[in-house]
Amino acid sequence: MFFKPTLGVGLAVLCLAVNVGSSFIKLGQQGYENVVVRVNDDVPSTDCVKIIDRIQVMMQEASNAMCKALDNRAYLGNVTILVPLNWTADGNCLVDSSITWPRIHQADFVVGQDHPAYGSRPFSLQYGGCGVSSLGSVHLPLSFLNGASAKGVAIAHEWVHYRYGVFDEIGINGDPLYPNGYQITQTESSILPTSCTNVPLKGNWLGNEWQNSYDNDNVTSSIMFSTELPTINRLCTKDDHLKAPPTKQNWLCGGRSVSEIVYSHSDFISNSQSMICNQTRFSVATDTHRGYHIVLDVSSAMVVNNLMEKAKFAASHFIWYLPEGSFVSVDTFGDSYSKVQEPIELNMTTKNSVLASLDKIQETSGNTAALGLALDNAVQMFHQGMEIIFVTAAQQVPSNFSIYVEEFRRHLIAPHILALSVQTSKLFSPLARDGWLYSIPTWTKTPLVAGTEHWNPQTWIIDTMQSIYSRMRSYRAKIEERTIQMLSGWTNGTFQLDSPATNLLFSFYHLDDGNAMNFRKGFLFSPLNEECSILLVKEISLYTADCQITTFEKGTWSYFIDVTGSSMVRMDVWFEANSISPVKVESWTNSFQNQPINWATGRVIVYALVTEQQRAVSGLNPVVHLIGDNATDVIISVTLNENNPSDVTKGDGIYSAQLINLPRYSTHFSYILEIIGGTGTVDFGIFNGHPSAGSSIPSSQPTPRPTSFNRYVYGGSFQLIYPYDGRDVFPPGRITNLAILNFNSNNSTVELNWTGPKDDYDASTNYIKWFAITGEDDGTPGVETSYFNGTIQPLPGSLDRMTYTINVPKTNKSRNVYYRVYGMDTSGNKGQSSNIATVYVPAIIFPIDPEDEPQLLPAALFWFLIGLACVCLLLLVAIAIVFVRRQLDARKRKAMAADWIQIGETTLDLKAPNSSKETARKSEPEVPDFHANSTPSPRRSNEYFSSRWSDNSYSAGSDVYQQPERIFTTARIEAPADSKVHERPPLRPGLSTYSFGGDWAGNASPPMNVTPSPKKVPPPPPQRKFFAYPSDMSNSENKMKRTLQFGDIDNTPLASSPSYLAAQLKKEPYRGDQQMLKSYSEQTLTSASNSSLSRFGIILGADSEASLV
């Protein structure tokens, strides 16, 4: 008898259940089908419609991100949202009652409250090696669901973890294996961020933390590196994968890219083409679990070792401890099929009725011809919400058994099969492919002695069926199992309950026939001295406690039993804590989909996960007792630990052991995992990083647990292809710290250093001294070259410190070389490759290659190319010299030809024009080309070609149209000091008739005609106009003549040189009749050099105003 929990409460604690191989996901042309998103019971139903809508939006974003990352080869085609049963009471939360297959243990995604250690970050725990799917489901915290940020890439990141077994490509600050920065050994090397991107990542280091730059728009991969950069949406491929960074992906997958691992998954074997990623189809359902459908084998195979009676008792024990309100049904099969019990809801009355029906079952002498009928009914029971449990020792199956296997797969049924023989395990393995196969030992090697552990087929079946309940529904922890010798009188003892409980299952039963013992009475007392009566269930001779207690207090419990006679009994204690999270222990192996393991090529690994309140419990010593199917094999005990090489992340609560000493004659194994008197520590800190990114999860607030606890976990089993024959097939441990001590670029050598492993996965005491060194470079990706294979002695005074210097191959291309080291034992077993050590090797060019190496170039061709290069260099030098000399000559000619001033006259209307730009253009007289045959001065060459000739149009609205235009006819200038009197420059051909101001002495020049220039260049336009003050105010024929003078009223010279005058004219806005400022009249032009105003941008045109360009 026990306290009756409700079904709704019973689901709440299954939030981190191990889910290894029970998902029905499959990939087809319509994307991934049968994806399940489960909403935990701790999510309130008040916002059920909003939560469902947000889940749909979130999963659609995830589907789009997956489609992009996987190159349109996969997306979420169909998603079923599994809501809590109590949500159906809300009329707004509509569910599809026709969907009956999803169960809570099959969820791929779980939406629940924020994790106490990892907060609002989505995560999935990874426990296995490269390509091994992650543990359990992808956890999506409620805060993440309700957040405003984009969620698609983050969920796609976790999906790649969960489904394909790849790892992060980011480092963790301070991590010993996967740091956040690294250096490639070379002459000058900077620290690079640990990453995998398609283009170099931009950013900078702030202390020990890398900060990404905002200028990373070209970075599109990899989502396993970062989900925060908005442009990242792809995976790193083989082409852009970086082998040098110390990422977890490189370390655990041997330097292979994420894409290589993903596309080698079985999902893509028959789906190698891209597809159209359609909208995800959603449906909403609830867990339709009602109870259990038990199918018992009554064929002649069950007669052996009295298996029939043991199976009946175990089934009765299981049914008795099911919560009231559950449904149960029972079928049998042999040469005929029988429905022993139709589905019935359990209470105290119906339980006794079902147990009575079970007691009447008899084994037959027939075969299993009626198995097909039992399988047909099992399909019907499954759709009615019943979990399927087979207990069988069948030695044969119907010829059409494969049809039933496909039928189970089509209906998405995950059965539990308790196989009571080796042959049964082999026959029913296909049926259990998507479910669970438990190999039950049918012999016992333990003595039936009080105070010692004793296991027999009956105890194995009982404990295995209880583990099924724990796996399917509420976690049911076994805290005590004990062999007791009952003698006449009172027998008493104690056990520890380490957590408050909502249900306590106390029982004992006979390990012998029990006929010699007569039960009189018994009591069970709580730490608060609350009393429970111990009763006898006569139908099955089961002794159990009837406790009318709401909460079972933690502490020491006492039992007192009064009997007459004697009997050897088994005492068991389980408890449930639906509203409290106790220490939970779960176990599994690396056997995927119940497939046999080849011990010669693969490892056998046992795992255990220990948590309390969803936090990892460390510092424990779980022990596995391994029992094979052959009675001649001994029981082997192995201790699991947190630092086993098979555990990829330390501090996550996962313990493991690689089995290296298997029993010699068995192929089917079962095991029990025990933690006796464990205490351990729990980290109550908050970890802001991803729990699977580093080599360990840092502990910030480790707290010792206040009490010890016991746990006994059943249900683990695995198969071997053939028995282990004792050969040494176990390789050395893995080298984890390969480093480059020195790279000598002069003689092209590199010195490697590492710590040598031990043999047999580091479990042996023998150090490895034989090593193989290989390398791979950028020039030949994917090709490993062997550099050394032999014995290396450790450094003096050490047992495991190794160094070795190797020659780096010479090449004419710069490249990275990636080195690996493998340990090898005396049997030739080769360990896993070490971490990668990278060195940058600059190009080395050899005119003639050394002997015994192929020549890069023939000697004759090499020297011909050298001579040709020299000739070309000399030719370029000669051309440059000629060019420079011609430039200098041209500048001299320009200087000689430019020392004169052109002066002319014209008459224009004094009224400013109001015409348009084009009219103004036509009315502007042409400025003659005074430089057609001259070379610009060195000081004016750039301006001459860029400014003066840059525009040949006038700007309408400029100052030239806003002031009356002035006319000039004469000019006065004093001869420079270095010029000769009466000397003037020669006239250039090609100009029209002009009136010049004569020579420096003032003599007039007669008019003359010249022929047009053969190289006429369009004249430069005036950029800005300046008008000198008038010196003659007389009018003639309504026209005004002005005298342009380079001086003020008293003819005092204005400037010391034409260049200075040009600079002042550029700055001063001379307008109208204003006089030039006398401040410029400091020196005379007699001190000027032999230069003209035209060299400095002043033109006195014959048909134009004085212009400054």
C-alpha cells in the first residue's frame, strides 16, 4: 500500500530524462517528420494560446535557419507540440485527440522554466564522441521563448549538437583544451581568436576576451562558432574549415569540418539533394498515456528455470505499485493467444482482481505461433494510450515477423522487451530498434547469504520493470536493497531517506519458497515517529507498508517485523518526490538503437548522469556490476569517474567508464549501477557560457551535500557481436597537450613536445614509448604524411615527458603544417590522434634543388630569366633618364619664352548683360592661346594642366556679369632688373594682329600679321575677373577707355614680382573704380626675376578683360 499520487503530478519531474534512441524523427522530401516539442508541467496554462503561438513562430524561425545552414537539404517539416494534460481543461487550448503516438520521453525539444545553472540559454548536453547525438532533448527555457531576440540560429545551433553530434567552434577563456585564443608558431605571431569562419574575423582583444568588430558583414559561418553575429547562417565546410584553432570540433572530430560530420549522418544517406523548404506544419496534442499493456510469454521456453512464475510475480509486483487511476491490461501468447485482462483502471479492488487473474496463468508446452495476434493487439493498445511491455523467452518468431516490425515502426511504437535468453534478444532486437531491449540474466552467481548482494531472474525482472516506470513517468529512485535472514521473533533495521518524498514504496518478498515463514505483524516508523503498518498481499506473498502520510520526511526510517519460522527475503525501498527534485541517477551505454558492439573495433562505454535539482553532482564513485549471459563468466565490477577520456565535458554530472576487461564467454550483458553512501558536491553558481562548449563546466560555488545517499539503477544492457577472447585490442590513451617548443626557420626544423599516455585508455600502469608523428599541410589537405614511427625515450627524470625534432619539408610556397602524434602499444593498437599543433612555414626558394629532390626549374631556364630581368631593368632606367632630361629642357624653353606681356584693346558696352549663359558665352571674346608652343614652368605645371584647362565655359551669375566691364588699351610695366633694354621676346606664330606695349624702354611695336598656329589648343576660360582702377575718365562715342596700370595714381609700382602680384590679385576683390591698395606698393618690379605675369595666371588679352585664371 502506498500514498496515491495523481497522474498530473507524476509527470512534472521528468524534465531531464535520458532520451537515447527513442525519437522517431526521420528525414524525407518533406523535411524532418515526427519532431516533438514538449511543454513541461511547470509551465502554467494561463497563457497557453500565447505560448503555443510563440512556439510555432520560434520553430518556424529554427526551420528557416536549419534550411539555410544545411544548404536546403533539411528543415522541420512536421512538428507536434505536446502540451500538459491539465491544459486540456482550458477550452482555448485546443488539442488534436487523434494524435496518440507522442510520449513525454520522446521529446526532441522541451520548453520549461529557466535552468538553475544555465539560465535562459538553450542547450543540449553532449556526452559522447564525434557523431554521437546529444543526451536528452534540446532545452528551451521559457525566458528564451518569451524574449524578443531572433531565435532561429540559436535553435539550429543546438539542433546540430542534438542530431548530428558535432561540437562548438569557439573557445573558452582559461580552458586548458579549448582556449579562446591561439598562436600559430612562426617568426612573428599574434594571438588569433579560436573560431571557424569563412573569412578572417575582425575584432580586438580586451584583456583576455575577444570582442568582435561591427565590420564583419562578410562572415557567414559558422553557426557552431557564434549565433550572435547577424550575418552568420551557415556551417563551416571542408573548403573553409580551419584546422589550426583548438576548437572542440577539431579536437574530438580529428580536424574534420562540421559539414563533413553532418552530411555523413544516416539522415543524408538517402537525402543527398537539396529540397524546397516549405512552411512547417504544426499540430497540438497531449500525452495520451493511460497505463501499461503487459504481454507475457507462456510458451515452453518459459518453463526453464521456472521463468513463468518469476515473470508472473514480477508483473504482479509492478502492477501493485502502479498509482491508482492508472490502466493496465494483460495478454499472453504461446501456441494460442489470450486476453487475460482487458484495460482496467486500478484501485484497491481492481488491483486484487488483476493479481488474481495473473495468478491463474499457466505455461504451455507449445511454441510462439500466436505471437502475431499478440503483436496486433499491442498496436491497438498503444493507440489507447498504453505503454507496451513484453516479457518473453521465445526461441522462435513467426515467418512474417518482419511485417510486424514495420507495423510497429509505422505506428511509432517504442516497446519495452525483457528478453530472458540470448536467442530472444537476437530475435526481438529489430522490434526494439526504436524502443528498449533489456537482457535479463537467467542465472545467479551470487550466494544467497544474509547481508550480501543477491541477484536472480526474479529480482532482475522486478527491478527492470520498476526502471521502466521511472523512465516513462515519474522518477522512482531505489534507495535500498538488502538480503535478510528472517528468524522467529522480531527482525528490525533502518534505512536512510535522503530527500522528502511524496511516495514511499517499502516491500520484501521471499527469495526461497517462503513456506517455512509465517508473518505475524510489522511496523515502519518515520524520523518523526509516524507509524505505517506492514501488510501481506496474500495473492502474491508480497509484504508492503501502508502509510497514510502526505509527506515522507527525510532521515532515518526504522522497520520492525515479527515472524515465526524462517525465510531468506529481499527488502526493497523506492521513493518518489514529485514536487521536489532529489538526487537522480540514470544510466545508459553507447549501444545505438540496441545494435551489437564489435569489441575489436569499437569501445564499450557505460555512462551515468547524476543531478540534484537539475544541477550536476560531482565527487561520486558510481560502480557498475556487469553480468553476462553465460553462467561460467564471473561478475565484473567497474568504477565510473568524471575524468574518463570518453566523457567529453567535465563537470556536467556525467560519469563514464570504458570496459577493457569483459567476460570471456558472454555476448549479452546486463548491469546494475550502484552509489552507496555517496555525498558529493553540488555547484550552486551560475554559468553564463554554453555548457557543452568547453572541456569542463567551471565550478563557482561548490557546496558539499549535507547527507549521504544510496541509489540502485537497473535496466542497462548491451550486446556484443561475438564474445571477447582476451586479446589486447584496447589502444593507449589520447595525447592531449601536443605543443611546438621551437621552430628553426634557418634549418627548417620543428621541435614537438607532449605528455606520453598510458596503455588501455590510460587505465594501465604501463607508459607508452612508441609513437607515430604525422603531418598535413594546406597544400595537400586531407593527406596525412608520416614523419616518424618508432620509439622515443622520455626526458631524463621523467616517465612521460616526450620531445622530438623533425625536419619540415622544403617547398617554394608558404603554408601551415598541422602535426599530430599517436601512441602505439606493443600489440600495435593505435590510440586516437592528439590535438593539432600548427606551425607556419615560410616559402623557401632554391635556384637548384638539393640532391635527391626534384628540381624546381632547369638551370639554363633559371639563368635566362635572371638575365632577361636585368636587361629589362637597365632599359627602364634609360627610359627614365631620357624622360627627365626632356622635361628639364622643356621647362627651360618655357621659362625663356614666357617673359613678355600681351596687351590689346577692345570696346564693350558698359551695361552688364542680362542674357542667359549661352548668350553670355557667345558674347565673350575668345582669349588667344599664348602657350600653344611653350612648356609650363615647373612651379605651374600641375596647375597648368589641372586648373587652367579644366573648364572652357563661364559660370552664369558670377561676378563678371554683376559689374560693368572695363576696357583697357595700354599697359605700363618696368623692365626686370635682369633683362636687357629694347629686348623683347620673339613673337609666336599663329596669333592675330595685336598692339603690343613695345619693349622695356617704352618703344611702340608696329602691328603685324602672323599665320595660324598648327597646334591650336582651346584657350582656358577666365575663372575670375579683376578690373583695374581707371586712369582715363574721358568718353568717346559713348565708350570708355581704361588704362591698366601696375601701380597706384602716382605710378608707384605695386609688387616686387609678377608672382607676388598674381597672388594678390587672386585674393583682392577689385571692383568698379576702386583703387588698388597702396599697401602693395612696397617694391618695384625691377627686382623681379625674368618672368611674365602669364606664368602666374594673369592674361592681358587683346579682346578681353584682364583675367586671372
